[in-house]
Amino acid sequence: MAALKKSGAYRQLLESMYSMIALLFILVACIELCNAAAAVDVYRLIQYDMSGSPFGSRFAALNHHAASLHFPPGADLSRTVLIIPLRELNITFVREYINQKKPLGGLLFLLPQVFSFENGGNKQIHEKEKLKNVLAELEQLLIHANIPGWLSGLKGDVDANQLPTIAVVASYDTFGAAPALSLGSDSNGSGIVALLEVARLFSLLYSNPRTRGRYNLLFGLTSGGPYNYNGTQKWLRSFDQRLRESIDYAICLNSIGSWDNELWIHVSKPPENAYIKQIFEGFSNVAEELDLKVGLKHKKINISNPRVAWEHEQFSRLRVTAATLSEISVAPELLEGTGGLFDSRQFVNETAIIRGVKLVAESLARHIYGHQGKNVQIFADDSSLAVNPSYVQSWLDLLSRTPRVAPFISKNDPFVMALKKELADHTDEVTVQNEILEGIFTFYDSTHTRLNIYQVASVTFDLLLLLVLGSYLIVLFSFLVITTRGLDDLISLFRRPPSRKVKTA
């Protein structure tokens, strides 16, 4: 009898354990089903004020249900975050919601890790252009330190400070809808790469006293380009009068990484001006030998308007002859074409940069050494002075993964220090001139963070789950009471206890 009781108790214990294990598995399954989570990198759209007026994204926090573009007409999206893959982007829908300020919890654009295109000639080109145009239009909807380096010319009996100077300038910072993704491979990464390679080539020439020209070369990497070339303006105003007057001319490099066969020289002085004519003829002669085309664009400066469209206009305002070499034929608007979402490595052709470098270097060299109009190749291919494609590619790759929005670059930023070191390797004297970005802009931080995405069930599913779990617990409780204490004890739990009357004497 004792053995039977012992085996019965053991069996009841096992049944209880099996029930608890089953309940545990059900709870784990529900947790996995209802609380699946993921964390992804997100890049906040830029937030800034211009002359006190707010622009860009206004909020950095999101805590809403997610949905796709496939929602019923008239749906309330005030507490919904729309997730839109880039290739499915409906620009008309986005424009409508932004321009009309319709209630919307948030917008989340899914960017591909790598912009890949099908191989197929014209089809591939069409895909790239289509995607580039979409990103450029989306950019419009959503939306500082100077580093000069000197190469001294051949002094002879004349002080180097009295030699004429040629300035080669490029702006290095960017501006885009998402600051952490504003890489600016073309605008103006291509200009920076070209300037560094031109500096390297001329450092080889100027390292030998026999081939050192009777010109000083000034290489300037400027900041504040998207903001009216604010850094260029302050840098030039820091020059004394004699230095400004010694500049023969300045050539500014801007966006030369995605052109086919034609570049433009933008000037402020009339084309009939003798200095402008000399610059244009020098570039045109070299371009013809390289089987390229160079056009001339003249745009007058409005002195009463502080807004400048090109970097050379800051030089022209101080009566310094200057020009901008660019693949862009029309002057961009303020904060336009300065390193947006579409301006990435995949859209830049390093061969175009190499051809642009050769055009600039040959034109400058012929001017310096007095070989204008002569078919003399100083930087000939397969020579010790040839353009180095590996050098161009390595710097282009670095710039294409380095965001460079000026308000978020510190004084001792590793990128700025890398530019300084590189110029120091190729020039005699390098200085970093830190300036405060003054003006009409106010920027807000928080550019990159992590977004937690939780997969949650609907309210109906929660009620159904509660019903199932409640039923299971009731059945389990009833089973345990019956097996341990009997059916009568279970029924007695639901009976009303008999009332007791107390008699008092």
C-alpha cells in the first residue's frame, strides 16, 4: 500500500512538471512571436535655421507603428512611420505630404548598402541617371577651417615674396539632407583629389632647382563652400594687400568627377578681358590636344547681393582674376549640389578626374614655363611626371566614405589633419587657419543613431492569446486539484459556504 501511494505521488509530480514545461514552451513561443526586435543604423535628416526660419527635420524621436506605402486611401497616418525603399520611392507622394504639411508620424527611407546596377550599356546608364535624379529631387524636398599650402618659385635675384602667384583652390566640405551621409564624392571630393594630385606633380618639378618655375604656387583647401564660400572670403581677407596683388590668377576646382567630354570655365570678368582670354586660350589649347572640350561661361557679380554662386566670385570681389573649372554649366542655387545623397562613389568616374588633373596641370605648367601655344607635354603618360591613378583612387575612396559637413567637423578632426599632412608632403609651408562659421545659419546636432524596431502583434491577437493562456491555466488548475484532492474539492471551491448564525444569550 505504501509503494502504491509513493508511485502515485511520483506520477502526479511528473505530470505537474510536464504541464509547467509545456507552459514554458508556449510562453517562449509567444515572446519570440510578439517581441521580435532589431536595431539598425539611421541617419537623421538635417535640421537648421536660416535667418531664423526653420528648415529640414524638426524632430529626432520616433515611436509609432510602421507601415508601407500600400495603405488604404484616407487612412490616418498621424501616428504612423512610413517605411519607403528607395527604389519604390513615389516622389509625388512625398512632395504632397511635405508641401501640404499633412499629418504624418515620420518618414523612413531605406537606402541600399551598395548602389548596384545591371550590366547592359544604355540600360545601366539610364538606371543610374534615374536614381540620381530621384535622389536629387528628394534632397531638395528634405532639406570650417582653411588649409593653404605654398610652393615657392625660383628666387634668383628676386625675393620669393615678389614673384607672381598662381592659386589653385578647392572647397572640401559638404551639405546634404542627411549630414552623416553627405559624402560629396563629386562635389567637391573630385576637386580636392585634383588639387592634391596637381600639388604632388608640381612638387616633383619644384624639388629640382633646374625645373622650378618663376611663379609661387598657392594651394588652398577651403571650408564653408556650401555656405556662400564663407571660409574662402575670410581666408582672402586675411591676406595683406601685397599678397593679393601678387596673385596672377586663381583657378577653383569644383565637381570634375562625372563629366563625359566637356568642362566649363566660369568667370566674372568679361570674356574680352585680356587675362580671361589668356586663361581660356591656355586651357582650350591643352583640351584640344587631350581631345576634350572647354566652354566659357560669363556671369556678372551683383555687388549689392552678398550671395555668390561660385568660389571664384569671392576672389573677383577683391579684384583678383579668378575662374572656376566645373562640369556644371549653370550656377547652382544656395545649398544645392553640395554633396547630397546621390553624390556617392558609384556616381563618380575616376578617369574623368585624371583627365581633369592633366588638363589643369598642363595648362598651369605651360603658363609658368612660357610654353603657351606649344605642343609640349610636361606631364606625359608613362613618364616620371605622369598622373598617378592609384593616388587619385585612394584619395577618392577616402573622401567617399568621410562626411564633411562643416558645423560637425572639429578643429582637430582626423580628416582635416590628414589633408594638412598631405599638403605638407608636397609644399614648403602649410598652415591651418581656423575660422568660425558666421552668418545666417544655425545647425542642430544628432546626425547618426540606432533605431530599435519591434515586431508586435495586433490587439485582436493579444486578446486571443490571453483567452488561450487563461483557458490553459484553468484546465491545468482543475486537473491538478482533481488528481490531488478529488472532484468534490474542486466543486466545493465554487460553492457558497453555508452561513452560520450565532445565537446570543
